[in-house]
Amino acid sequence: MQKFLSFFVLISVLTSCGGSDKEKKGAANQAGQQPPVLVDVILASYQPLTNTIEANGSVVANETTELRPEVSGRLTYLNIPEGRSVSKGMVLARINDADLQAQLTKLKAQLSLAEKTEERLRKLLEVEGINRADYDVAVNQVNTIRADIGVTQANISRTVVRAPFSGTIGLRNVSPGAYVSPQTVLATLQQVSRSKIDFTLPEAYANAVKTGKDVVVDINGEKRRATVLAVEPTANTATRNVTVRAIVDNGIINPGSFVKVLIDAGSKAKTILVPTASIIPEANARKVIVVKNGKGINTTVETGLRTASGVEILSGLNEGDSVVVTGVLYVRPNSKLKVRSVKKLQEAL
């Protein structure tokens, strides 16, 4: 019995030792070799590229102004139809001009007397009844009074507020009988039958827009066509952007609305595109991971234009290269990779 127990103990010890050796070998294998990383790839191929620049813009009325009186005084007439259209030259307000009207009447009476005096002296001059100097004084008096009448009439016209152009009146800020001055805003007048779009572009894209070029305006998902009116020749020194103004002919857009402007900056018939997520940015370079012989190779590339989700590759890739598009952050240089699927470019963008 004692011999049997000793034999059993010996077998157990040998078995335990053998198991430990196998575990050690397995652990060593795992430590020396990592499993391959699962990735998805695309095959680099030449694609047509449309370079569309997107900019933020604001709607501006075709014409806009604040209606202010030119002189101070009390409003005797006010005709500002809020929210309605008015035509150019329409009288919107009048300021008390009683003193100017009285002065005009006085000057007209003086002019009548001066003209009669000039006429009598002219007849006397013809028969040499007076000297030339007396007649010249009478003529000067007539011209002076006429000039004073012109000044008074100009002052009277300044008491009338007219619509400078056809447009839509905003909200009225004063009431009849109020005392106003040139600093008082009676209302605003805007011409919204045609709308302008002001937007900014980085100076690098300044050559992409020129006067007369068509752009697309996205207004809450509705796209309209606009024509560039002008480009500010000087870039903003703070932002290094240039301001562009375009005009939309069809449809009314509320001034101040936010819009997106899409500019076609040209297209390329043949270029290589990769998803933005596949680019590894470094301090002085841009890299992508290319699968070669089952390993991930970091490849330096030169990038070009950027789209909403893709990047143009100018150099560093050849047609047919397998570019990793998923799991990029988990791939180490020269590590083993296992390709799970080959995606199309549109699926990866």
C-alpha cells in the first residue's frame, strides 16, 4: 500500500512539472508575437475632384437707409405706413416751416418792388436820365433778393422727408407732433426686392471669385443662384480674409439672415483621394498606412485640396496601394495587419 501511494505521488509531481512547461511556452509565444490588427482598406485610384469652397454669409438689403429729418422742429405731418411699400419721392413727413414760409412771402414782396424799381431805372438810363451806377445798384438788389428766395426755398425743402428710393418701410419710431432733430430716426427704409449676400473668404481663395462669377447660396436647404458684384481689394489685417458681395435676383430674403455660399473653385479630372480619417498628422509631414506583405507601412504623402470628408494626395501614393481607413490609431509601424474588407472610396468618406 505504501509503495502504491509513493508511485501516485511521483506521477502527480511529474504531471505538474510538465503542465508548467507548456504554460511557460504559451506565455512566451504570446509575449513575442501580437495578433494581427483588423483593418479596412481602400484601393488608391484616380478620381475626379470638384473643389467647392463653403463660406458663411449674411443677407443685406439691396438698398437700406435710416429716415432722418435734415432740420430740427415739430412734426406737422407724418405718413409712415409700417411694413408697407412706398415709391421713390413719396412725402413721409413734414416739419413746421411757418417761419420759412413767412420769410419767403416777405422776400417775394421785396422782389416785386425791386423788379419795378429796376424797370423804371432802366427806362431812365435809356434816355440818360440817371447814371449807370444807380442802375447797377438796382439790378444787384434784384439778384440779391432772388438768391435769398432760393436759399429760403432750399430750407423749406429740407423740412420735407421723402423716400429716397422705392422700398419697404420698417417700424415707426416717432408720433405726429413730436419734436425731432437730425439725430432722430423716424423709421428705416429697405429695398428687399433684390438681396445682397456678404461673405468672407481666406485670402488664399481670393482668386476663386471674380466680378460676374456665379455662386450658389444655400438658404435653409433651398439653393439659389447669385452673381458676384464686387470683391474687396484689401484683405482684413486681423483675419486675413477678403469680403465678397453677391446679389440674388429672384425671391425675397429677410435682411440679416444667415446663409451658406458655395463657390466652385475648379475641378480636376484625375487625382487620388483618401478619407480624412486615414491621414496621420505629424509635426513636419502627413502620413498614411499602406498594407504591404501583410504589414502596415507608414508612408509620407503630400496633401492638396480638402473636401468635406476627403483629402487630395499629390504624391506618395500609387494607384492600387491599399490604404488603411479604419483602426489607424491601433497600427504600429511594420506591425502585422489582417484586412477585414476592401471598401469603396464613397463608403469610407
